[in-house]
Amino acid sequence: MKLKKSVIAVGAIVALSTMVLAGCSPSTDSGSTSGAALTIAKPDGAITTESHNPFLGDSSASKYGYAKVIFEPLALVNPTGDLGTTPWLAESVEWNDDYTELTVVPRSGVKWSDGTAFTGDDIVFTFDMYLSGKLSDTSGLKYEGATVEGDAITLKFADSKYTAQSRVLHTPIVPKHIWENIADPNTDPLTDEGLAVGTGPYVLDNWSTESVTLKANEDYWGGELAVPELHYVSYGDNAALTTALVSGDADWAQAFIPQIENSYLAADENNHFLASPTAGAGTLFMNLQTKPFNNPALREALAWTIDREAYVDIAREGASEAVWNVTGLGALLEDEILPEYKDQNYAVDVDKAKQILTDAGYTWKDDALIDPDGEAVSFSISVPAGWSDWNTEQALIAEELDEALGIEVKVDQPDWGGWDAARQEGTFQAIIHWLEDTGNAYGLYTSTMDPKWIVDDKAQFNFGRFNDPAVTAALNTYANASSDEERQAASAVLQKAFAENVPAIPLGAHPLLGEYNTRNYVGFPTESDQYASADPTQPGIVQILTKLKPAK
Amino acid sequence: MSGAQPQLDAIAVGTTATRVVSGHSRIPWRFLGSRAAFYLFTLWAAITINFFLPRMMKGDAVSQYLARNRNVTPEAADALRALLGLDTDKSLVEQYLDYWAHLLRGDLGVSLLHGLRPVTEVISQALPWTVGLVGFATIVSFAIGTIGGGIIGWRRGSKLDVFVPITTFLGTIPYFWLGLLAIAAFSVNLRWFPIGKAYGVGMRPEWTFEFIGQVIHHGTLPAVTIVIASLGGWMLGMRNMMLTVLDEDYITVAQAKGLPNRRVLWGYAARNAVLPQIQSFALSIGFIVGGTIVMEMVFSYPGIGKLLLDATNAKDYALMQGVFLVITISVLVANVLADFAYAFLDPRTRQTEA
């Protein structure tokens, strides 16, 4: 009897304390007068180490992305929409003809959040840190010094920045009066009092291992801000993030949410999702050095067989844009496509693919494709396990090629390390990979055909190891040209080479994703007005935050 | 009746037990020495393996960094290598000696994955949450399971037996599923508990009732689900040992002597049945410190588990070694403690001295 009683007692205590805890849960809805806070969420697990350094990729400021609302860049380059440049901390930005010099006029009337005035000295100081070597040149800027003439500052670079404009323009500008006393700008966490000072719309208020709070900068040069407070939080994984977005604990995120229609959009009419295509694309890279892909006919046949719509609709669940043009350029870069290629698009055309293979000496035996040497065609396609969208695409490609052409495709899902080694050392047969995004056609062609990426026999791009001196020369011309005509002539060579050799097969544009709700604030980028991407980790977030208005 | 110690003649008394008992009260130096040597060797081996194992994995830190940070150009790989301190071409042996030199000075290096902050700082931010939550839940689970298992074993055949299949069943549910169900039921629908994290957004960690209340409120669901998931093992183990022990002669004797049931249950049966439980508990300390990665992901809770997973994926050697070191040391310490507890509860272990 006694024992039973104590069991009941323990049960009662547990139940009671649960109820008490539930009852006394503090109502976290901050009923502030000036408007609700906006919570920006990431799916990266708890971020428990504090560092506000904007130059360090893995600082908490960069992982959450709050560095972008504290430190502002000279200009914002839109990665989507019109791909345009909006001057930001500079009143104007102008490149010279061959893009080796950038002339900027610093914005007047801007103050650092500690009250000191922002001047051109801060811009020069920021870039000079690269020159003196205090700051590692991880963006490959090759900056060579600045000259000041009146208001205008001219920054000089060792080579053309045409293909890396956003790397230059997005450099976060930091205050000279604080950073000149920082011994190592590469790694300093800026956690001491009064160091995390920027010109941006928000200032740091509270940092904890669970969340970061920023308050609106009252003296912001861009005018009054609708959102008084930003919270940055990080959830354990995509599933936890989705739950938070649906329940309203989080307002804004950039995540790939499976079945987004049912799991997120249907939950509330104010929930929105925007996928902005960029100039980069998810691309099928083939190893051009070994069988079976050393035969261009097979690559071309694949280009006529792989269904890019299926990639967009099934693998990416609509969050992408199919790339069909033979030049490999997507809709965003349509203006750069040569007139003669404008209407030359691939399609799923199995008869054409079979014709190409037959012409090249391929045959079929028991429905299996046999190459001119008499061997059955088979290859493996490799994507790290857990990259669910591309894992789906692997399966799709395997199915499509097996049914249409009789090619046996092995689906390989190694861990990241194994995949990484294979792509660098060229021991793979086919992989799906992203492209270097330069905001123009150069990104695709350098990523797929440029031997400069292969250093010490290890490839950082151009994994198929395409090498044609004429193409390499055209790539260099494109990057360094001092006139549009010169660049177009080079672009023609590149497009022709890509269409003829099929060194890789772009599948669909790489999107920048954004999930947001319009319960409290409106003015986010939309399908019809993509002045920026809706991704809160992109530099464009400052532009969005200044455009937000309270919802009625 | 007198307090004086009588000089006993062993032959006259018919036993040498008194001499053996007094022998036990001496400090068992040889026993302690051999254990200490064993643990030191284990520590050395673990730290050495800890150094070599990560270096046998494929892939390198710089290309991982590039994949994570697309705004860094691959052309800057060399600058990055210098920045991350990976540009040295020291041999493996030199690195190994450096590693020991740093370790003995308490310097675990900097974590590439966490803004180049010292590994000790990174771990010290995450460890308290793991130890606090998982440790608390494991102790609660161990206590409830062991006491409950003892009682169920004692009253075998009663209605209480039904707890064994129930808790075992709950233990077989995959933890992430249990966690997601708990979140769906108690956070999303009933809104009793927050959907995750260790405390509320915008809170400052400080010793106030509000903050502590938040931590308890946020920690309840993860703690309760861990207890539910692990209770079955403790309960089943204790109950089964109880059944074996209850068949022993000394239990029958104790009951025949007319000792109260409670004394037989706790002083005779449970004290012997608990020994294997203690050994398992010492082993589970490693899991406590290693963190329950699934819990951390489902409940977005800070902790060592996710830290280790991310470090492994990113080839962050310094952080990996730091975390393994913490796990290794805590497992060894737990085993030392278990040895002591054993020696206290079971005098037979000490007889290795004889």
C-alpha cells in the first residue's frame, strides 16, 4: 500500500509541476507600442559562439546574417531580377572601361552608430587593410590602392573586376576609428564593448546562445524604420524551422522546405514564398577525361534526354527555373545569348538523341546502349547523401536515361569528404554541382571550361577538365575586356564552344529562397517586384528593411 | 559488554575472519595502483587515437569552408589556408608532438567552424546545456527506472508488471519521432511548451527567477522525452536482476529471520541487484557528454552533439579533438567513480588485493 501511495504521489507532483509550468509560461508576445519584432530564422542548430566580425565566414554574425544589417556595403548588386546595382553607402559608384578602377562618392550625412561621422577615410581604410595584409584577401580582390580627388575616391585593382563586381561592392565598410586599434581584423570577435559599430539600420542589443536581438538605429541615414527590433534565431534543422515558421515563432527564413504548399503556405494566407533565380545553376558535370563522357556525342545525347522541367518540378519542387538553351544560359541572362542561338533550345527528344548516338557509332543490344568499342555504356552519378533535392535528381536522371537510351546509371551518395575528394581529383564520372555566380555569362563558362581552376592537379571548378586554348583566351578576354564589343566577341566564342562541346549540362537556375509572412509588415520582394531576393542572409536585406511598412 | 578488544585465538574461535576484516581496512595500494596505471594508459591511447583518427578522414577544411561560404572565391584558397592556419607543412609526428605540448598547456586550438574562437570557449558554451539537461534526465531516468524496477521485481506477478512492457515499448519508439510527436501535441496544438531552444528569444542569461523559469519551461519537453525513451532499459534491467537475487538463499534467510520487508528489499535484494545498473550508468555518462544529437536537432537545443557532428562534417580537427577529449575524460572519470562505488557496495571486488 505504502509503495503504491508514493508512486501516486510522485505522479501527482509531476503532473502538478507540469501544469504550473504551463500556466506560468510568460507571454513572450512583446506588446510594444511601436510595432512587432521581426524574427529571422536559420536551420543551422544552436550558434553558441559569439563573434560579430563581418569578414569571417563562420562568425556568428555571418552565420545568422546579422552582420549585413550592422555593416553596410558601398552598393547593392541585385543577384536576381534586373541584376542591377544600387549605390548604398556610396552616393555613386562608377567603373572605368576595363573595370580595374572603381570611383565612389561617399554618402554624406551618414553617422556610425556610436555618433562619429562616416567619411571617405573609412572606405579607404577598409580597403587598405587588404593592401597592408592585415586583412586576408579571401574575396580575391587584388586591391592596389586608392586615390582621393575632392569627394571622389578611386579604388584600383590589379585585374578587371567585371566578373567580380559584387565581391568588390559588397565589401562591408568598417569604421576607421575603431578598426585601426584592432590587432587582427581577420579573427577579432568584436565582442568588447563598443566595437560592433556600423552604419547599418540596426544595432546590436543582446547576444545569447539562443538568439540575437538588434534594435533600430535611431539616427539611420536611410530614414525611419518600420520594424523596431530584429531577432535572429537558429533552429535545429529544416523541420524545426518549418514548425517555427508555421506557428509564427519565426517570420522570415531562407530554407528549402519540402512540400512547401502543404506544410507552410496553406497554414496561413499571409505566408509567402519567393524563389528568385540567379545567374548560377545546378549543373550536371561530366568527367570529360574518361569513358563514357570523353565522347561528345554521348554528352549531346544526354542533353537531349534529361528533363529539366522534372528537375524544377520534382527535385526542386518548383523553386528553380529550367535551363534549356544550348548555350547553357538561363532566362536571367537571355540578353547575352547570341542571336543565332536565341531559339536553339534543347528539349526532351529521345529520337534525336538516338540519332546522334547512332551517327556516332553507338548501337543497342537487348535495349542496352553499346559504345563504338563494343562495351555497354554505364556510369555513376554522385551527390553527397542528404542533399535531398539533388539526391532526387540523381534518381530522376538514372530513370530517364535507363528508359530512354538504355544507359545504366548507378546512383552514388557518398559522404561530403569522399565526394569532395573525387570532384577535386577528377575520379568521378558525373556529379551535380553549383556554378560560380558572377552575375553574367562568365560564371557558367569559367565554371565549366576554364583550366585556371585546376591548381596542383586539383580542381575547384571545371571538374570535367575541359581545356581548349582558344576558349581559355576568350575567357580571359571576356573577363578583362575594356569595351562591350570585345566582350561580346569573346562571349560568342564561349557560347559556340559550349553549344558544340556540351562540357556540362545546366539543369535549372540556382534560386535564392525566402519564406516570409505579411501579418505585421508588407513591402517584401515579390514575384513581380524582385528589387532584391527574399533571402534574409543576402546583402540586399538592408534595402528590404528600409522598404518594409506596417501592415494595415 | 566491555569495550576492550579481546585477543582472539583463531583456532579457538574456529575462523580467521577477524584478521581478514582488519586487512580490508588498509588502503589497497596495489589495487589502486594497477587501476591508476590502467586508466593512464587508456587516457594516452584515447588521446592518441583522437589525434590520428580525424586525419584519416577524406576531404579538407578549406574546400569545406568554400562550400559553406560561396562569397569567398576559390581563387583565395591560399589566403584562406594561411588564415585558418593550415599552411604548415609539418610532418604528422611533429604535429603530434605539438598537439601534446598544447594539450598540456590547456590550449586546444581554435575552431575553424566557430569564427576562429578558442575551442575551450566553444565547448564551454555548449557543454553546460548538455550536461544540465541530458545529465539531469539520465539521473532521473536511472533513479525512477532502478527504484521502480526494484519494486516491480519485488512484487513480481502483481499488476505492476505491466509497467515493464509499457516502458520497453516507449523505449523502442525512435527518439526523433517521440520528440516530433511531443512538439506537435504539447507545443503546436496545446501550446503548453515552446517548440524548442533552451530559453526564450531576446532573454539574457542571468540568475533571475524569470530566466530560470524559462530554462525549466523550455527544458521540460526534451527532458521528459529523454526519460520516457530511456526508462525502459533501466527498469527492465533492475527488475530482472531483482528476480535473480530474490532466489538467493540469503534473501530467504533474511525473511526467515523476520526482518521487515522494506529492509530485505532495499538492504539485501536491491543492494546486490543494483551492481550491474551502476556499471551501465557509468557507461551512459559517455552518452550524456556526447550529447543526444537527435534531441538537439528536434528541439533546437544547444549542446555538444550537434557541435561534434558539424565539426566532423567541416573537418574542424581542433574542435573534434576537443569534444572527444571531453568525452574521453568524462567516461574515464565515470568509470573510476563506478569502481569506487562497486568497491563500496560489493566487498568482493576489493579482494583482488589478496
